[in-house]
Amino acid sequence: MSELTSVSQAEALIAEHMPPFGSELVPLDEAVGRILRQAVRAEHDHPPFDRVMMDGIATRWSQGMPRRLAVAGAQMAGMPRQSLPSGDACLEVTTGAMLPAGCDCVIPIEQLRRDGGDYLLSDECQPQAGQFIHRQATDCAQGSLLLSPGMRLGPAEMALLAANGVAKVEVAVMPSIAIVSTGDELVNVDAPLGEGQIRRSNDTAVRAMLRLEGFARVAMEHIVDDEAATRERIAELLDRHDVLLLSGGVSMGQRDYVPAALAAQGVRKVFHRIAQKPGKPMWFGIGPRGQAVFALPGNPVSALVCATRYARPALLAAQGIPVSAPEHVVLDSEVDINPTLVSFVPARVQTDASGRSMAYPVPSRTSGDFSSLPRTHGFIELPSGQGKAPAGTVATFYRW
Amino acid sequence: MSELTSVSQAEALIAEHMPPFGSELVPLDEAVGRILRQAVRAEHDHPPFDRVMMDGIATRWSQGMPRRLAVAGAQMAGMPRQSLPSGDACLEVTTGAMLPAGCDCVIPIEQLRRDGGDYLLSDECQPQAGQFIHRQATDCAQGSLLLSPGMRLGPAEMALLAANGVAKVEVAVMPSIAIVSTGDELVNVDAPLGEGQIRRSNDTAVRAMLRLEGFARVAMEHIVDDEAATRERIAELLDRHDVLLLSGGVSMGQRDYVPAALAAQGVRKVFHRIAQKPGKPMWFGIGPRGQAVFALPGNPVSALVCATRYARPALLAAQGIPVSAPEHVVLDSEVDINPTLVSFVPARVQTDASGRSMAYPVPSRTSGDFSSLPRTHGFIELPSGQGKAPAGTVATFYRW
């Protein structure tokens, strides 16, 4: 048996070998959820002009200013800048309009009364110089750095791209990923289930995880237990995809033709077996074109844990997302730990009334027991040690 | 001016008026991220049989059992159940195979040495009865409740659907949503920007939010400031969509033709103006077919806050997601609060080394200042009060 790789070594080895996926220019409306690969600067000042913040009138403020103002015109949102004539005058304005030249005070419609061609300030109206004006460049000046490479394009980022005229945006290329299951005992969701058979589910779970993370190019393939077929399909898959996620792993079993098929295509093992539970059999290798091959263990909990802990973060990092600080949680109850292996324990997480992020462990007896996973949000990572991690222990947490 | 509605009243009024969206049957691979609307029970026991957990041999255990076992056949994964013949015999087995009849012990290949037609147990091999056997139904028994209506279909839920033969799954219907912006001052992301104009961005931001939440049917429409055009387009939109999100809100402005157009189509106001900052001008109404109409305020921060705080949760609840406990965070630094309005303050959130969920406020001077939003994860909600909320205050948090 090969030496066990530590969790942190495994992370580092994957990071070292993952190929970058490059970048591409996409229309803005296809960029949602993608990873930005360019810097974005302010196209113009924000606001681009002194901007009226209320519907009402704009005028010039002075100490003891008149309470009756003649309407000299209108400055609607979207209009080029108008000018206030001299005298006791005002311009009607709408929210979002340019502040007319010569004005420094906006009075809301609620504080006004119309009287023929004039507006009268209501009794309670005590205008201040500068009120209800959003001054040019007070949010940011033209050329300010707004977005940096590596950001995921969520609602706020999309707002800034749209507001700054970025109609096409440089984002990370989405890798083409194949999730490959093997084994004659595995049948499709809609097939009759024979004696000794179970349904494939790891591929569906891992694809769901990747899709929810924004990876749209994810294929699922099943390879039957046949040496020639395995060799041929693995060659094709390595040719067509950037990343292979083998569900079922590579094993010492007599009928596991995957290791030989990978080797025949020049896929080089980087590590096999990690000092962790579940998920010890995890294997990682690199193909001749830099294709990343993750062989996830076949048990359902192990497969999801390894996809969450290794494959997904590696795919995100290869798209340019910076490594983020881990999430910390407090154990609500004690948890068994392993004397020599890192333990991954499924848990539900919720903040309590004091703002602590509490983890409620939902341990599964074996890595084949997955019926309780829907009650969890992810898993706690606990270092090896003697006995139990007591309630109150702070641990890192990884969300599914 | 109309009375202000409280934040909790607004939530309750929306919940009371939102129409349910019904359910539909979709193929499993289109169900990722959707909201389950059926109960799912175990199709069969899990595991469905006593299952071999290691590659190696299966045999019958006894005190002082023989160290040499004759290979009497093989039980591969996927095969119908074989039987162990009597005598000092074993069957070769692979991970995932049925435990052969007559066996109660699996010995891993690593603890064996092949010698002709026999296997020899290595010196360190001390087999235990029952070892490396995943017993039938120990995860769950046939008919156990695995998934309940209202769950979002993430990786674990998808695994259980696949493993239990649910090839078509009943999920909430996705509403057809139109995000409608109005105003001649707003130009498209790729249009030349004239004096007094700005680019549309709220629609792009809100669509991004809804898409990332799994809402795929989201259209964007822009209506110019023209009374007849507004009336005609609003009628069409109410006809074609279940939900309208008006970006720019409904105002008292002279050129706002939206309120009249909505009224002409029988859309009834439920409330207008909420006691909150930003986002006070928020309006909500219901059309004659039960169409939900959210008029989000036009300032970028207000629009995102109101979409996050009201529209998105209402859409999720109408799909059947149960209301979840709010997230609690601890303020890292003091924050200004408002004497009469609930304050929504953008913030970054991160758990600290003790597992507390810390909020780092990134207040914006006005609700028009949105350039700092990409540095935040959502916003804190703080009740009205005097002065400031001190560092250490626990507050509820809403993620973008």
C-alpha cells in the first residue's frame, strides 16, 4: 500500500498541478456567476453629474430666501443641463435629473404647493443649501478601480459592469468536465434493478454540485467493466475534456481496468490515498495535455466529501478565484475523532442568538450511509487525535 | 404621503398575497437547484443487501479459523448472490458485491497472499466476525422518508433521488418574471451615453440575483417615458408574466406613468413605503390574476436591498421553501442607526477564529453609492433607535 498523503499535501499537490483555464470574452448577460478575469474601472464619475435626488423643484438657496418661486422651466431626468434664470425662480425637477446650472438646493414636491405659475414653500419647509443633491463623483471618480480579477459576478458586480458600459466581459473559461462512473453493478435511475445492483448516484450528486457552482459544461459517462471498452472510452474522454472526475475511484480490484487505461494514455499519478476518513482512497493524476483527473472514492459520503474538499476548490482556483479564509464553526456536541486520520463529519450549521456559527454533527456510521446528508449543510474537518473533540471545539467547515 | 408600513408588516402582507406557483414533473437532470414538491421514500433498503466493503475474499468466520482458504469462486459487484461451499473455502469478492450466502467475514486483499488455488492469511491478519460488511438496511429501510416537500435539490438530495429511482421529480413551477425599468434617462450598457443620462444597471443586478437563486425565466424590459407606451407595455407584461419587478419604483413624479398603467390593469396596491432606510419608496401590489408586482426603489442600493429582503424570499416561499431561521452576526464596529426607520447596512461577513460570525460594515453615504457593494456579502438589519449600534451588537444578516 502506498504512503498516505496528508490533507494539506493533497491540497498543495492539486494546486501545483492544476492547469489554468484561460479567459474569454462573453456578453454581459451570459456573465452571471462567472469569474471575472479583468480589472474594471469607472467609465465616468459616479454620479456623472450633480444629480437631483427628489421630485420637486431646484433653486438657488440663500439666507431668508423667498417662499414663492416662479416656475421658469423643467429639468427632467435624461435632459441636458438647463439653467436657472436670475430672480425668484425655480425649475421643476425629477429624481435622477441633472442639477440645473445656477441651482444648489432641491425642494421635494411634498413641501410645495402650486399656485398658478409659482410654487409656494409650505410653512414647515426650511431648505438647506445643498439638500437633496447627490454630488458628482461622490460615489467614485472616473478611472477608480471597481472590480478586480478573481471576483465572482454576483448581483452587485453585475450592476457595476452594466453601469460602466462593460457590454462584453473577460471571464474565466469554463472547463469541460466529465464525470465518469464505472462498474457493472451500477444501473441508471430509470432501469430495472437486478439482484446485486444499485443505482448510480454519485455522478448525479457531483454534477449537481458543479452546476450549482456555475460549471455548465459537465457531462456524465458510464463505462462497463470491460478492458477494451474502458481503454477506448478513457482515451476519448481525455481527448474531449479538461477534467475527469472518476466516481468509484481506482482500486486494487481485479476488474478495475481504469488504472491501466489511464496509464496507457499517459496520465501520471500525483498521489493516491489521503490520511482522512472518509475518502482515504482518493487518487489524483495529470494527463499529457494537463488534464486533471480526480478519482473520487465510490462510497457516496466519500465522493461528496472529496468533491467538496478537493475537486471543486481546485476548479475554482484554476478559474482565478483567490483562496478564501476558511469558515469556522463551534461544535454543539462532542464528535469521535480518529487517532491517525483527519475526520470529516457531516453537520448542519446555524448561527445562534449570540452570532456564533454552531455546528450540529450528523455523523454517518459508514461512508456508505448517505440518507441523512440532506439534513446537513456540509462537513466539519477535525485533525487526528485521541478520543473525542468536545462540544465547544472550533473547527473548519466546508459547505456542500 | 401614505403611512409607512413596518418591515414585518410588509413581509406579512407580501406573504399573504403571493400566489403559489404550483408544481410540475421534470426529468431528474433538470431538477438541480429546484424546490422539491413531493415526499421521497426509500425505494428499497439501503444497502439493498449485505454489501462487501473491500476487495478481497469472503468466508465464514470461526474461532481459530484456518489460515489457508481454497478459492471456490468469485462474487463480483453486480452479480446475483453466490454461495460459499462447505469446508475451508472462500470466494473472491469486490467492493460493492453482495455478501455470498454462508459468509460473515470479508478479508481485504492487502492481508492475503495467493498461493495457487488458495489464499493464505498474512501473519498480521486477525479477522473478526462481520468485518467489512455493510449490512442490509443499516442506512435506511425501504419506505423510510428521505426527502420532504420544500427542500432545495442540492448534491445530497440529487444523490438520493437518483439512488431511489426517481427519474421524474415533482418540483415547484418556476414563475415567469419580468424586470421592468422605466425612464428616458436610462440607456443600455452598449449605447452612447448622452448628457444627463446613466446606464441601466438595477435590472441586470436583480436578474443576476434571481438567476443565481435558480430562477431561469427572467426577462428584462425597458419602457420609455410615454403614457400610451407605458400603458400598453404594462398590460402586455401582466398578461405574459407571473411576477413583475419594477426597477425605478412608482413615484410622485409628473412623468411617472406606471401607477396609472397598473391601476388601469386592475393591479391593486397592497402597500407603499416601508419604514426603512434605504428602500423607503418600495411598493407592492397584486394583479387580477394574482400577479405579484414589486416596485423596487430606483437607487441601486435600495433596489438590491429590497429585492434581497422582500422579493427573493417571497418568490422562494411561493415555491414552497419553509421560512428559515435568520442568520445572526456580530457587529465588528459601531454603526449609525436611524431614530424612526429600520436601517439596512451593507457589510462583509466572515467567521473569526472563535467561530463567531463577524460583520464588517461598509456603509454607503447614500443609496445611490454602489461602487463599494462588491466588497460586501449582504446587509445587516438594525431596528430604529437613538445614536449608534455599538460594536458587539448581534444583528440579523441577509446575503445578496
